[in-house]
Amino acid sequence: MAAACGLTAALTLVPLSRGDIGPARVSGAGSVLPAKADTCRDPEASLPPSTADGPAVAAIKARGRLIVGVDQNSYRWGYRDPATGRLEGFDIDLARAIAQDLLGSRDAVVFRAIPTNQRIAALENGTVDLVVRTMTINCKRIRQVAFSTAYFQAGQQVLAPENSPVTGYDSSLKGKRVCSAEGSTAYEALERQSFGAVFRDRHEDSPQDEDVHTVPNQLDCLVRLQMGEVDAVVTDNALAAGQAAQDPAVTLKGRPFTTEYYGVAAKLGNDDLVRRVNQVLVDYRKGPWTKAYDRWLRTVLPGISGPPAPKYRTN
């Protein structure tokens, strides 16, 4: 476990170059408003695909670079290879495919590392054009950002040491110290049902927040687990599988207790960009998705036959 902890720390500390480029200031008038959270029925339904340029796409083309918010610490999803210094992973491949479609080059992209709890803010304040960072589509978030169609299905699950008495998302968590990322669906699940687990920091949401049970980046939870500061982690099983591959002393416990879908996120109102991403995903599902899955995820998350089928809104 110590060796894996060292690798985790190394990946966390490597800075991510942003390039000599300004904020991603793009805007576009959206004609379709997202459903309100209290009437939300099908949050995965997105705008129909289109190759047409609009103001958001035009701004990206004028700049000559697509700016994407990613993770650089999630093994096999978005991480910096310590041997090459290059960002790699399933989400990185998708971001490069979008850049290829918009700008004619997989390398016409600037990656900006953003923590889990800053994904929405990065879109709202124009720091990035898109977020491709294992971001779950749900009713709450579609009021804050615009999502593409789903490109991956995941579920929340418990990660714990192999010899732990924790058996899953159940009463075995009672009295255990559990870690989750701030602003994550895992934290929201613990708020709804904690099974008696300790999952909040003593000074939660204050300047004195200890960042032990709730942390800015999901990978920080693995570090806390390796250091013995928490007993278990609740996170997406897709991310947890990569972490278990990093550290064979930890394992997934029980079964996934939710069904969730990842989408590419854009700023609300940038409908032309969302439609263009959905067009990219139409082609990506036909072959490149499987190629990326085989390369990055099949060995740690086997048994997935293909990407989720797209759903589109009609109003």
C-alpha cells in the first residue's frame, strides 16, 4: 500500500500546464431550458446532435484551442503518466476526439486540472469550454450546466481495505470513518443514508474544514484510506476500480447501489456546443469508444458491452 500511496502523491503534485492562453470566454443563446429539478424525469436526455456552428463553437474556432477541464489524478480516466508526463485516460481520449472534430487536431486542446468541487464553477466563470471528468448527469446538475448525452454508465460503491469488516453500502458502515469528495453524488448519497458512518468533518464548510472525510478531489480519499485516516471510501465504481488497480490492498465491497451516467458538461446556454459534442459522440460510439474502453478500462472494469444509448430531448 505504501508504494501505491507514493504513486498517488506523485501524480497529485505534478502541475498541469495550462498553456499561454486566456479563459474560455464563449457564450451562446440557448433556446431550450433544462427541466426543473422538481419535475425532472429523464436528465440524460440531451439536445439532438448537429454539425452546425453557433456562437460558442465559433469562439473556440477563432481561438484555435479547445479548453477542457479534466482530472489528472484518476488512474485510467484522466491521469498524468509519471513516465512520460503526458495526460492519458478514457476521458482524455474523448476530449481529444472533440478537439479533432472542432479544430482538426487531437492536440488542439488545453487541459486544465480542476478539482471535483470546482467542475461547475469552472464552466460558469469561463475557465473552461467543457468538462470531461467522470461527471454524473442528474436532475440537480442540469439546472447548473448543460450536458451531452451519456458516454458511460457507472454506480456508487464502497472501496475499503481487503481485510476490512466493511461489506458494502450497508450497516457495516456504522461507526466507520467514510470519505467522499465535496460536491459529489457520493456525498449526496451519504447525506441521504449514512448507516451511522462518520462522513462529515468537524468544521465542515468553514475555513477550518479539516478535509479528511470530505475532500476537494476524489483521489484524496484513497490517500486518506492508505494513511489510515478513514476506514472506507464511497465513490463511483468506475473510479474505484482504477484505484483498486493502483493499490491491490484495497477492493470494491458489495455491489453498486446507484445507476449513474457520465456526460460532457458545458456552460448553460451553449447549446450549439452541446449539439456538436453530441454529434461527436454519435461517431465515437461506433468504434473509438470500444477502442478506448479496451485500452483503459476493460481489465479493471470488465463486462461492459458498449456505451449507453443516447437519449434526446424533443422540446
